[in-house]
Amino acid sequence: MSYWAKEALRGGKWAGLDWEQKGMSNDQYKIHEDAVAAGRDEERTAGLNKALELVDRFVAQRCAEQNGATWSSENWRPPSPPG
């Protein structure tokens, strides 16, 4: 999520993919959106580099609080076994 949030702040080519294309659960997407909003606020006052640093801390904290936030998506499925 940190990667995608930082791509959104940088205006990266693939930043506009939807949450499923990014492989996120519903809760991960919420964290991503909150991280982008926090990053944009930080960027306005402290610049892009500080915003990118904030995103890493923000996402790490929220993921730790929510145990990775992988369990909440109705669309999420575990990977299929090979072959």
C-alpha cells in the first residue's frame, strides 16, 4: 500500500489503477486512501520527500494495527496452488 500511495503522490503512470488491480483488500484500500490524503497534507506544508516518508510510517502503523488488513475483502481469494 505504501508503494501505491507514494505512486499516487508522485503522479506515477500506474497510480490510477483500481484497488483490485493493485491487489488490495477493502481495508487495505481504505488505508491507502487515508495515506494518500495524509501525504497530500504533508506535501503542502513540508514537501514531497517528507510526504513520502510520512506515507511509509502511516501505512506501517495502520497495517500493524489491523494485522495487515487482508481479511476484509469480499473479492479477495487466496492464491490457487500451482498446476
